[in-house]
Amino acid sequence: MEQVRARSLLSVTLVTFLLLVACGGHDAVTGATLSPPDDVSDLDEAEEPGAALVAPSLLPAVTYEGSGQLVHPDAAVFPDRWQGKRYWVSATPYPAGQPKYENPSIYQGHASNEMQVPLGVTNPIVPAPTNGYMSDPDILHDPDTDELRMYYRRTSGEVDQIFLITSRNGVLWSPPQLLVSDARYTMISPSIVRENATSWRMWTVNAEAQGCYSLPIEMTLEQRHSADGITWGGPEPVHLEVPGRVPWHWDVQYVAAKSEYWALVAAYPSGTTCSQTAVYFARSVDGTTWKVSPTPLLAPGEFAPLRDVVYRSSFHYHPRSDAVSVWFSGARVEGKVFTYAVASARYPYPDLLRRVGGSPSIVVEREGSRTVSPELREARNQFERDFP
């Protein structure tokens, strides 16, 4: 009997010790002190040679305010898993385009078509500000510290700010750290790449002139450099043009297997507004001068859940299979407002190139033939009025 009591006491002590260890990390954190469970499967078909094309499909997810409407996905992908999961995805709720709910949230999955709230997380991982709004999260892994980094934009009054939060397990997140401040609309859609331990780059969109109404001549794409991803230099120009369109949001990554920078660029027709974007594929040798595909990877009207606008999207290249996983975001009109969603897809690289290599005249013809209903017109007007 004494031996049984001793074993029980030892078990309780061990469990308590493990819980205390799991709670270690940053001094101030958000969420509960639990770690996500490991996957039982080692297979990720996206990494398997010959991975097949997978057409866009809706990605259901739970949002903290209950709408299930998400926008601005970005993914950190681990072929051999990190903290039990391969895919860690940041996004923000955007129910009917209401920016007050656009607060950074975290999801995970074993495959690219999964977005589950990690065990122990309470979204949003960054509480809503008392004034202004937050948007455009961008997530990546720092192998030197073995941490996830999530950068995001906060707009308040006439100021744009870029903040950083970090996590050692995807569940507990550090307090926000302010990195960069500039004028409103000058740092839209930040996208960050770690080139090596002492070289980081951030690409942003400068729409200070007219925001959502900016013309091609008014829109500037910019980049900043950093030695640690925290202290950033001033903006420098980037050369990227989408003929007949205005680049609005983008996600940039360095694809080592191709020795190129790639980007997905959400752009709208010149003379319209940011409520009418399609997503284009772009490539660059140096990250400064870009070549954009003549036709979009996904345009309005091609996929029902995103039939009226295809917004900021993200991707991951799988070197083992030469395939590209993509997370699209966008909206369809319901009633007189937009309903937002995220969808996943996969393209073998040769298929992706064929898809984006068509004639741009086909896109112009398709856009001109689309009927704009009174409901869609009102949804666009509402989007433009509400864009902060």
C-alpha cells in the first residue's frame, strides 16, 4: 500500500512539473497554457512527388466573433512538423467588412485544407485596440530562435504602425512590440522574409494618395531592410507593374529551390477601386524588379465563394513535389454586403505557370461581360465607404 501511495505521489509530482514546464516562455502571454497535440500521421500528400492539382475549395474555420468569415491568410509551413503541426496560419475575421473585428488570429492544421484553433488558444491573440483597427497579419518561422513571428499592421488616426508578436509553441504569444510608424495608408499588407540570420526584408504597399481609390501612378510598392527583423531602415522603391491594374495587397516569399522571390499580388482594374481585385502571380530574381503574369491565378467569377472579389492571398512552395499550396481570400455578395471566406488549392508548378500565362485580353473580355447587379454595386459602395 505504501508503494502505491508513493507511485501516486510521484505521478502527481511529475504531471505538475510538466505543466509548469509547459507554462514557461514569455513573461506576458495570451491564451491558455496548453500545447497542441502531435499528429499521428507522417503523410502530407502535398509533399509527395506527383502531387495532383487540387481546385479551390472552401476552408471552414471558427472565428472568435462567430461569423466564420476570414481574410488575409498567411502560412508558415513545416514539412516535418513544428509543435505537432505542419501548417500554422494567421488570418483576421472580417464579417461583412467590419474592421473592428479584424484582429490577428492563429490556426493550425496537418494539411493545407485545415484551419483549426490550436488547443489552448483563445483568439484573437492580439486584443482589439481601443481606437483604430488592426489588419494584414504575416507569419513566418525564425529558425535561430525556433519561434513563430507574426507581424501585423495597426491603423489609428493618421498613422500606420507595424507590430510584432512571437511564440515558442504557437499557443502562448508575447506582448506586441512596435517596430515601424509612418503616415496612414503608407504600409499596407506587410510581407516579411527572413533571407538569413542577419538579413530580413519587408515589402509593403504605399497608398497614401487616395487609399482604396488610388490610381496606378499614385500607388507605390516599397521595401525595407533589417538585420534582425526588428529594427528597420527606411522605405526603398520596388518595381512591379500589373498592366492596366493597381497593385493593392501582396504576399512575398523567397523560394530557395528556384532561386527566386515569388509573390501573389491582389490588383484591381485602373479606374475602379480595391473592392474589385484579382490575384496575380509575380516573380523576381532580386526582390526589387518584378515580372507579373499576364493573367490572374484566380479572378472574380471563377470560384463561387469568392465570386465577387479575390483579395490578399498566400502560398507555399513544396520542393519535394514541385507543387504550390495556395490560400485564397475574398468575398461574394449576399444581400447588399460582402461575405468573406478563405479557400485552399494546390497547383503543380507547371500547371500554375500555364494557368497564369494566358492572354490578358481574355481577362478584359471576361470582366467586361460580367453583369453588375444592384446588390453587388451596393456591396462595393459599402466596402469603399467602410474602408478605414
